[in-house]
Amino acid sequence: MTKQGVSRCAAVLGILLGTMGFAHADDETGVAVIHTWVKVGRKTCMADHYHSGNGDGATRLLATRHAIQSWADFTAWEYGSSWGHYWLAISKKMTCERTGSWSCFLEARPCRRY
């Protein structure tokens, strides 16, 4: 199934379950409701659910960028683009190591702006 097909299925499920009543969350999939949320300042964040990302690169900077992009892409695919901003995430942890090239692994709790 394509990414678009999965998103549509999740959105339909969300509508059927009454979870898609967000006026400003048109592309939210409805899947985020399976997790507990907490308010952190002006953000809504997953209370205890982490997503991870991995990245490799010739430099630490490239590996870091790829890990962040990996995290953001999967998070946005699963919950919708409003959740897929790494800069909004909390409880960030990243480890990087060099074995010829660089590899980075990160974990963070997804948040959205509202």
C-alpha cells in the first residue's frame, strides 16, 4: 500500500472513531490518539512515546541531518505533518559514532504546535 493509501485509511478510521475533529489538522492520520498526550508550554506532546531515527554520512553533520530527516519523515507519515517537526520534539537523545563513516541514532517524543 502506498503512503497516501495508508494515510487515507488512517484518516477514515479517525473519522469513524470521531478523532479527526481538528480544524487545523487536515493531514493528521488519526493514529496519534492511541498515545497519551501532555501539554508542554504551547505544544501538545506524546507523554511517553518515542520515535527514533538513524542516519549515516561522511561527516557527523551529514549523519545527524540524515537521522533527523529519518525521524521527521516517519513521524509525519504515521501521525501527519503537524507531528513531524523535529525542532518541536522533546526529550531528544542522540548518539553518534565513527567507524570509517559516521552513524547517528536519535530518539525524541513527537510534539505539535497546538
